[in-house]
Amino acid sequence: MKLSYRDIPAQVKKLSPQYQAVLVFGPDEGLVRERATLIAKQIVEDLQDPFLVANLDPDQLKSEPGLLADEAAAISMMGGRRVIRVEGAAENVKKAAEQFLDNPVGDGLIVVTAGNLKPSSGLRKLFEKAKNAAAIPCYEDNQASLADLIHDTMRENGLTIEPDAVSFLQMNLGSDRLVSRSELNKLALYMGDPGKRESDMVTMDDAAACVGDSGALSIDNITSATLSGDLKTLDDTLFKAFNRGESAIAVLRSLLRKIQRMHLARGYMDQGFSADQAMGKLIPKVFAMEARRFKADLNKWTTGRLASAMAITSEAEQDCKTTGMPVEAICARACLRIANAAKR
């Protein structure tokens, strides 16, 4: 069954009994793991329990497709439903899954995880069409889903958060759900234990102090240096970021998000709005600490040149994934091209 976007959270929280198998897939590996774990834990709380959880290798299922149905039909020595997990699946699992879904046996729940499967993928099509299975896509967090994650995590820890702090976190958290959740949990820990903390309100300063330790601010500095044409700072921050293990893809995605926001603001300015009015229309809002710099950067660019910068950034990310060339070199070249354009 192909689930609609609005149905996914409810199924992750409480899976319908009609589904005997679930495929969780997508480019956000952290979100894939998080959702697959939450679904599996609806059946078995301890996923390390060898009596109730079976972990199958995708390649083994290619040569022994009947093994999946055998595990689903197996009865635990200790009683209770079992979970059969297949991680890192691809088309090598399709035959085994097809055999099981055509003739399901037992009451075990099969949870399959995979990467970014194309719509033409046989495995994805199988789960999307089957009435007794669910296909759950996991795409990278957008601004709205990040805001929900931020508020949910703060609420779970007895905290509230200022709007400027939310905007800051939206711009500085990465696109991987588990990394973002880890950073938010670190922020909650930074605020102190409930009942002992000075305040339950997370401020802009709190968010900046905590997230800055993660390297997100170093990526923000790269983005700012690129779009302002500050070649010296760009060279220095790129070197430090790659030296400490920051991802070239993360740098490019952060840069693309900033360019897209600037492109939207310039579009409003082309319609006759002032820079301040255009910035006020952005969601999330430009937080106070960034406003002056954002406005200065806007004055360096036109809508057309920002569209070219978006194309350069997107092409660089694609090259990182397909050419086999050093990703740091590809990223640095793209940043320098855009910074030189800003400098001119």
C-alpha cells in the first residue's frame, strides 16, 4: 500500500494490523532507521532479543527467498510475536518479499529498510501495490517538518523555545533525521534537568551556543563567506571544516538552502517590495542575528545570478554522488565559483 504523506506519522506510531510487512526507504538514512525502529518496537520492545527478532541478510534472501517466509512463520520459544528485519535491501529482496506477500504465513512482522528507491524499483512497486504491506518513504526534512521535530523534542523535555531559536535551528540542523534529533537532545541536555534549570525557555543564545559545538555553525560560516564573496574566510573555513570531517554534501545542501531563500527574497524585491519586507515574507523568518548580513548579501545578487548559483550547487552535489572525484574538491570549486561571482 502506498501511504499518503499525512498517514505516515499515524502508521509509524501504531501500524495497522492489515500490514504484515513494511518497506521503509528513502534518502534520509537517519529517518529510515528511526521509523523502522519505531515500527519494530510496536511488536518487540527489545530489538536485541534473539528469540523475538531475526535479522536477515539481503544477499542471503536472494539465494534463499523462502527463508523470509520461514522466519515469519517461526514461533518464538518464549512466546509473543516476532519481528523479521532486513536492512539495506534492494532488488535482491524482491523475490523473497513477493513470495511472502502472495502467501503470507505466521504472525511475524517483516520490516525491510532500503535507500532511495526510484519509482521504477520493483521492490518499491511491490510494497506500494500490496494490500497487506506498506511502503513508507523517508525524504529529507523540510522547514516545516524540522519545526515539528524541534517543538516535539523540546516538549518531550519540558521545554519551550523562542521563534528566533527555532529559525536558527531550522537553518543550521542537517538533513539527516537522527543527526538533527541528536543535536536537539544535546540542546535539551544543555538546558539542564527539569526542576533545576534556570528557565524552561530555550533562547537564541542557548541554541547558538549548543549547535555551534556540532560544526553546524562552521558550515554556516562557509555559506556566508561564499555568498558574500569573502574568499579568504571561505578558504579558511572550508579547510577547517573538511579537516574536522564535515561532509561536502552537507556544505552544498546548506549553501543551496540559503541561495533558495535569497532567490525567493529577491523575487519579492523584483515585485517592488523592500529588502526588509521581502525578508519578512520568508518562512522561517530571518532571525535577528542574521538579518544585517542577509540584507547585505541580497544587495550583491540578482534573481538571475542566484538561479545560476543554484544550478552550480545542485550540479556539484550530483557530481559528488556520480563522478568518483574527490567530493571536497568538487564542493570547494563550486563555492569558489559562487564567491567569485559575489565578489564581482
